[in-house]
Amino acid sequence: MQNLKQYEKQSELLKALAHPVRLCIVKGLIENQCNVTKMQECLGLPQSTVSQHLAKLKAAGIIEGERKGLEICYKVVNKEVCEIAEVLFH
């Protein structure tokens, strides 16, 4: 019998990525670290919406934010997500 815990973990990761805006955010953050304001401008969405998506990605362990002065710069820290993105976007 396969270890279902491993599948559960992978499933949660895929659920976090399974939204077009979050997928776009992850792809953008793999290419360039940036803050919410920059993402908001690129996506054309309200800051609150972008922040909600970032919170889900952060809770899933996909991204981390580093405070730089008054802003937080986000980056992808999950190597599995980088591999998934490479398959999806290449």
C-alpha cells in the first residue's frame, strides 16, 4: 500500500496552485521576487485580492516574504513547486 500521507501533502500543494491567479503569481515570483504593489499592477487586481492569494500560497509553504523597509518582498521557496511550474510553462 502506498503511503497516503505523501499523496495528501502533494494534493494540498496542487490545491494551492489550482487557481489561475495563484499560478500566475508563482510563475512571476519564480522569475522575479517582488512585493504586493508590483503584483497588483501586473495582475490588475485589488491589493486585498492579491494579499488573499499570497496568504494561501504562504500557508501552503510555497512562498515566503522578507521585509525590506516598509514592504515585503516575496519569493518561491518550495523546490517541488518550481519543478511543477517548469513542466507547466515550458
